[in-house]
Amino acid sequence: MLSVLLRAFGILLMLTAVALPLARAPDRSPESLVARWAPRPSELVEVGGLMVHLRDEGPRNDPTPLLFIHGLGSSLHTWEGWASGLRERRRVIRFDLPGAGLTGPFAEGQPADYRSEALARFTLQLMDRLQLKQVMLVGHSLGGEVAWQLASRSPERVSRLVLLDATGLAIEPLEVPPGLRLASVPVLGWLGQSLLPRGVVAATLEAVYADPRRLTPEVVDRHFELLLREGNRQALRLALQQQQPGRDVERLNSLRLPTLLLWGEKDRVVPPAAGAEFARRIPGARFQVLAGLGHAPQEELPARSLGALQAFLPPR
């Protein structure tokens, strides 16, 4: 029996020795990613010691631009479907948060603080850099949490608020996507800084779509390659460790602005019950469920989900 176990263990070690090099995914420099993921109209703007990747499109005379904030481990590209439907008539600004996309992690010597309130302060710095006195703020998932944190702290800077499958409440997910589950385990999260099978990224994205058949290889490539940007995997692991759901929920009651809550009906990461709870806490908020969509409606079926946003915006 002992010899069988030893033989099996030896086979396992050999398989691991073969598999690890195949799964090895070294960091990539920002420069190596720019050609594919930051063509024009992308630009880099210095904010708080970081070079921030952003896109600023549409008429510059728009008095109240739309500012979009993406979710955890994502990038400004998640808004492409919505931006393409808005930029002819409205100024649309989107950017990569610190620790994500081509912006990358906070610089050496800066606090590695990826909590939503810290990212809200950073977003205000970006608004100041772009001379944006007031915006209509749209945030998805963690970006939604950043958005309501910002609106509660600087209400004079936000005219309207849209939360899309937003986080921040102490509501248990019905499902944790595989990549986030692995990254939150200390040892596995550390290994993920040098090992990242593309299949894990694909499985994670499939978990946030209501219908995985809508997920394209290009979307998987984008998430995979931008996660390889130097420092992004470590930043993702830190962001997961720093999350404190429910910490500042009392701030929601102070919001006094038009607010739209959009939720994918089949969101298992942040279920619609969270949207109903946001609606209960934010005075006058409008809650709308998007039938047949998951945690990322703006990517899964952008045209269908954009209609709900457009109906909420003031005429232009």
C-alpha cells in the first residue's frame, strides 16, 4: 500500500513539474500592452504620481460629462459598448483605476490602499486634473462602490448617480467566480502572481455572464493580458484582502441626488437583493432589474442595458 501511495505521489510531482511551466505567466510591461489595448483615443495623464490610462470622448462643451468607473480586475474597455452609443451627443470619460488595466498599481513609496474610499479620493484627484466641476457618475461592481463613496463625500461634484451591480453591502454572493476565489486564498493568491492559466480567467468571466456563450475570445484575451500588467495581480490580491463589505453603508442615507440602480436579473456575484437594499437605503433611488443579464450587463448585452441608462439621463 505504501509503495502505491509513493508511486502516486511521484506521478503527481511529475505532473506538477510539467504543468507549472505551462501555467507560468510572467509580468508584462505597460509598453508591451499599449499597441493593442491603448490605441487612440487613449491617453496617459499624470494623477497623484500615477500615469492614468483614460479615454475622453464626445463634445467638450457638454456641461456635465459622464464619468465611468469599472469594477475589480477590469478596465475602461468594459464600457466600450455604452461609450459607443453615447459619445456622439455626450462627453464620456472612462479610466483605469489604480491597480488595474494600464494604469497599474500605486507607485513604490505610495500607500497600497485599494479600498473603495481611497479609490474615491483618487477619482476626485482625476476630476480635478481634468477640471471637471461636476459629473454624472456611473460605476460597476467595485466601481459602483467607489461611485457612492465619492458622491457621499463630495455631493457637490456629482449631479446624478448610476450604480450597476454595485458592491459595498454585507450581502453574501450566491457564487464567487473561480479567479477571485483563488486570489483570496493566501498561498494560492501568492502563486497567482506568477501563475495564471488563461482558462481560469475564462471561467471567471463565464461566471459573471448570465449566458457564457456571449463571452468572446477577445474579452478573455483583454482581461488575461491586462492582468499580466506589472503589479496588477498583486494589487488585485491586496484589493480582495482590503474589502470590508458593509463598512460605510450609513453614508447611503445621506445621498440626495437622482440615483438609478441597475441590476442583472441573473447576477450571482452581487445578487439583485443587494440592489433592493441599496434602493431601501438611498432616498428616492430608482431600482431596475435587467432581465436575462448577469453581473456585467454593459459587456454582456450593451445595447439592451444602455437603454435603461439613456432613459435616466437628462435631455441634451
